[in-house]
Amino acid sequence: MPSLIVTDPDQSAYISSSTFSARNQRELACQPGTLGKRLSAFAIAFYPAMACSKPDPNDPLDP
């Protein structure tokens, strides 16, 4: 189900950066989804990846 990420412009820029993508891969071993069109400085469309939505039973911080 498509979602909308709404936050301040600095956080939005970080979320759409290659640094954040690399961090997701390193820390989660997957990409939580893909970003769609930037709708404003505050909003980006987001399409969740089902493959990354499964809880990790070995991670105490993963609910």
C-alpha cells in the first residue's frame, strides 16, 4: 500500500539520499521500500517492500 513520508526538508533530503539507502542495507540487510515522486520539500511518496516487513527474531529492537 503506497504511503506518504512527510517531514522537514532536512530529514526528507536524508531519507532520499544514498547514505540512508546504504545504511538500510547495512543495518537491515534490505531496503524497506522504494521512494516515488517528491511531492514537495516536505513530502515523498513511499512504496513499502513486503520482503523487509518481517520481524527479525534475533534483533531485540525489532518489534
